[in-house]
Amino acid sequence: MAAAFDEMNIPGGDLRPAYQELARWLKETPPEALEYRRQEAELLFRRIGITFAVYGDSESTERLIPFDVIPRIMSGKEWALLEKGLKQRVRALNMFLRDIYHGREILRAEIVPDDLIFQNPVFRPEMNGQQVPHDVYVHIAGIDIVRVDAEDFIVLEDNARTPSGVSYMLENREIMMRLFPDLFARHKVAPVERYPDELLAALRSVAPQGASGEPTVALLTPGVYNSAYYEHSFLADKLGIELVEGRDLIVKNNEVFMRTTEGLKRVDVIYRRVDDDFLDPLTFRPDSVLGVPGLMSAYAAGNITLANAVGTGIADDKAIYSYMPDIVKFYLGEEPILKNVPTWRCREPKDLAYVLDNLSELVVKEVHGSGGYGMLIGPAATKATIEAFRDKLKREPEGFIAQPTLALSTCPTCTESGLAPRHVDLRPFVLTGSKSTTIVPGGLTRVALKEGSLVVNSSQGGGTKDTWILDE
Amino acid sequence: MLSRTAENLYWLARYVERAEYLARTIDATLRVTALPAAYIGKTNEWDSALLTAGVAAGFYQAYEEANEHNVVEYLSFSPNNPSSIRNCIEAARLNSRSVRTALTSEMWDTINSAWIELQAVWSKGTSTREDLAKFLRFVQETSLRFDGSAYRTMLRNDAYWFSRMGVHLERADNTARILDVKYHVLLPEEEHVGGPLDFYQWSSILRSVSALTAYHWVYRETLKPWLIADLLILNDTLPRSLASCYGNLVRNLDQIGVAYGRQGPAQRHARGIRNRLEHSNMNDIFQHGVHEFIQEFITDNSRLGEIITKQYLI
């Protein structure tokens, strides 16, 4: 594995321009002062209650995601390129979904194999022929981006179902501005605070036709025990919309209502943070108590908009991921601006043979996994783990893809032995409404706090950083 | 607003109020039991504390004897007592989490900080009297902070009114329960069978509703049991009196009625109770029987809770 690209330091001792002011400031600031603010940040997070739950962890059901006070900085020019690439990618994702649930031209053109769609559990036949307002399926996308050099942005993963993390983008900024006003005075950092406004505008713009001029939007949460519950309540608050649970909603004559102290009130758009499987016990899992019986028939009748739409999983599935460059070209006739990580599809015998021969160098992921669970990081794994994985792969090759171990870029990070480079990724949030696609300049930077570690997932010891786009 | 949100706000306020009331009850009982037996007679004050908290039945399933150690443990920390102080704070936090969007950040901060302190400092209970005093102060201060934050930071809309209704309904219940347990020491002069011994009982009652100083301001008299009953039942200047609670409940329900453009059974029922309190005097109440009066009130009060739930919260 090549040495990682460091976003602050150029080999040889120079600094990249975006980091020059930060470096000066760090020189002036004693380490104790940094440590003190780090503790203060932790206190603030705990008091605000920004916690997440780790499933299967009985010790502490609410944990803080570690926050690193050193910001991750990108120049305006870098951002402009990234922004363009993200919009292109999300446009293609939406067109792909529209096509899969309607004409299926991409299948007829044999760009994506049929069975990858029709035998995929996240494909939703209920969505066949279903019209969604303005053909928007993915209203909120979280695209995971990594860098390996100065030029390229690489998409690690598309999140087109119910991506989370945007509350950290907003709260990290809030806390940084409280703790380091002097540092902000020395930089021109593009603001992120209009995200909630843009989200609400996007959600309202896709209201069904029968909705009133002021459509009612609600955020559907699985409830307080969900790992992202804090984010759900945070967003509902910032958007000024009701935070509803399944039991607060009722479907009558194919319209959706919420139970209020003044009786039933119609809902037009649901920003749902409940997975497809749990949305409607009459259509999907009958044992779901999180959903709303009849929701899907109201959806089919065109009386409610769900954001994101049902069935978007087919676009961010890891098996589909490797086709994304072709998907972009097919629908837009453009070269993809953002690259893909080279991916071996273990379902293809040639690829499988290569993967089995090179397990110790590769990252192998479950096609349907998320959160960094169930993956093999070859270079970091023991022999026994690799062998165990080899068996799994042989048994069920179609369940896996493999990628080279990427040398994710590094950023300076507070560690017990002072500032040190740690690997990072970035999740910007892309909003699509009836008329436009927008992205607030920034996103959630996740950082692998352990030295040498490449796993940034919060469920596995990752932390977060504030992400600064300089407004030059 | 969502019915579930209103329900959570209402119960959140009730839990906080109940926690404070329990802390006051323990505090007052500690004081009175610290006196030599000659001053308080033979009654078991810890048993009375359980009765006023309405948890005696559950207690005696778990313990044999109502003594300081057992009762403090049961009322403050026991996970098996659904309305122990600890469970009240836990339930308040859970309710807060479900309605974060309806709370101001100050209210959330109060409950969340209290919950954090409960786990960090009080997870093992208290071992000394000094510790216990600190704990009780912590609970009372949490309630004061919560109440103050609500008063100072909430928008005056239905969210606020539902929250206040929880406070007043719970408060009325608590005051009525003290009266229910202690009515026998609050009889008028001619019927009174006790003696100077009861002085400490009386001051203890007043202390548990934080009205000892208020009594002197209102009556400018030494402690007289019938005046204490008058203060706790009919005097609407005392925030914890039944009359004051019902003045507020009627007002909150009217505000909701106006905002929603519609009145209902809850408004009528609350007004009925308020009118009865307004048109009563202590002579009539004593004639009728204090005990009967109070028991009737407790039933009416919990009936109002049910009506509010049916009309707004489900």
C-alpha cells in the first residue's frame, strides 16, 4: 500500500495552501489549550445529548461519537469539482431508479444484468409503474467520498436509502464556532447552516398534487431506541415539522393523517427514517410495529410523498455500485466526474478467482452489509480470519464484492501523543427537489482514530471532524 | 400538536412534580422523626410517608418494616417502585427524549443533566444522612430549574398548557394525599383530641408542601390545624393548595379551548371542581367530614386526568 495522501502536508515539508492558516494557529496554540477545548467539546456534546446507540451493546445504550477539534479543510476549488461530480452522480441515481421501475432501458441495453435487479431483496416490485412526484426518488443522498491523491475524488459508497450523519455536520460546526471563534475569524469558512431550510424546501417541492399550498411535512422515526434518534429529533426541530412515530399516523381513504390534540390532520410529505421493510406491515414485514398500516396504498394512490422513495436500495446496493460509471454514461452521456473504487464482483468467476488469490491485499464487503460490519480488511486481518472468509466467499460468492485497500487520505488529528495524521472520509449530503439539486458546502468528515486504521464507522471507533470549505 | 407529544409533555411535568414531592415528603419525615418520641407520639411517620406517596402496598410486598432505611430506599431509589424518585427522573428523561422538539433547550438540559447526575453520583443510593440531604436538595433543585425553564422559555401555546396541566394535576393529587393521611390531626378545635404534641405534625405537613412560612404570612397566627386545612384546601394564594391548582387547571384548559376553538368535557369537569372549592368554607367541610371531602376530591381529580387523556392525549 502506498503512503497515504496527507491533506495538510506535502512530502518535503511544505503545506498545502488551505491549511496554512491553521498550521500557523496551531503553532501559536499550546497543546494544553487544545486539550482543554477538546474536553469542553465533549461536555457540550453530552449535555446536548448528541448520542447514538450501538446495537447489541448492553453496557451503555447511549454513546458519544468522539469529536476531533482539528477541522478538515478543503479549498473552494476542490469543492467546486466535488460538487459538480456529486450532482452528476445523484442525477444519474434518480434516472436509474426511474428507469428500473418503469421502462428498464438499461436492462435492455444489457448494461446492468437483470438478475442483479430482480433477484435483489432490495428491489421493490410494489414500485413498478408507480409515479413519484417530479420523478425524484432520492431526495436526500449521502455519498461517501475518499481521496487518495490531490486530483481525484473517489466514491466509496452511495447512500440512497435513509442516510444519516447530517446532524453531526451541523452540530460540529456549531460547537467549533463556540470553541474557536478566533480560528473562524482567520478563515473564510462557507456556512452550512442553511441545510435545514434547503431540506424543507426540497421536501415541500415534491408534495403530491392534491396537497394544499402549504404542504404538511412530517419526519417519521422508528422511535427513541433507534441509533439515529437524536438526529431525527434534531432535524424535526430545525425544520419545524412534527416528529412522528408509526402510531401517530393513520391511513383513512388512502390519505395519511396524524393524530393531534385537535383531531386528525392530513400529512402530505413524509421524510421517513424508517427502512422500507418496516414502513407498512400490510405490504412489507407484517411484524413491524414501527410502520403505518395502509401507508403503501396511500402512496400508490398518490396521496403521500415518501422521501426517500420506496425501493431506492436498488441504486445504492454494493452489487450495483460497480456499474455506476456505466450508469452515469448511459443516462447522461457524460464521463463520470467522480471515480469508483475498482471493484471485483465475486459473482463473476474470473473476478472471484482473482479475489481468492489476493485476499490478504483486498477489502471484501458483503453486498448487503452496512456500518462496516461483516467486512474483511485483508492487510489488517489474521491468517485465520482470512481463511474463514475464504470459506464464506466460496459458499456464497454472489454475496460479496472486493476492492483494493485504499490508502485513504489523512488529516492532522488530536491523539494521545499530540497531533498525528489519521485516515478520513467525507459524506456530503445532496438534496434533490422538484427543480434543483443542492449541496451545502461541507459534509460529515469521519476519522479513524486508531493509528493506521482505515475503518471510520462510528460503530467501530471512528470519530468526526468539522469540515471546512474555504470561500475564496 | 401531536397527541403523543401532548401526552409526553403532560407526563413529563407530572413525573418531575412527583419527584419533588417525594423529596419533600422524605425531608419532612426525617425532621419529624428526628424528634424525641415524646414530641410526636406513637405514629409511625415512615408508614405515613408511604401512604401519602400512595405506594404502601408495593412497599410491604418487598419489606417487612417501614423504617427510615427501607422507606428512603423505596421512595428514592428502588427500581421496583414505579414512582420512586429515580424512576420518575428516568421516565421524565425518556419522555423528554421523545418530545425533544417540543421542549426548549433549557428544559432538556435540566432533565438531561439531572439524569446524568443521577447515574454519575447517585447510582448507588445514599449512605449517610448528609448524602441523603444532598440528594433531596438535588431533586428539589431539578424540579425548580425545570419549572423555571418552562416558565421562562416556553412559547405560550398548547405545549405549555399541557405541561402546566400535568404540574397542577399532580400537585393537587399530592396535596390531597397528605390531607387524606393526616386529616385526623387537622380537625377543628372542639373535635380535636390531640394535644400540643401535634404541633410537630402540623409543621411537618406544612413543610412537605413548602408552606410553613406562607402560613405565618397568611394567618399571622400560631399553628392551628383548621387554618392549616384552610390554607391547603381553599386558599388560592398558596400555589400548592387545591384551590390554586384548580384555578390554574381551569385557566389552562380554557386557553386550550380558545386556541382550538372548542370546549369539551375536560373543561366542564375542571370548572365543576373549581366551583365547588370556590363555594366551600371550612365550616361546611368539617361538618360534611374532611375525610369524605378529600376522598371525593382525589377521585374527582383522577377522573379529570382520565377525561383529559381521552379528549386530547390519545
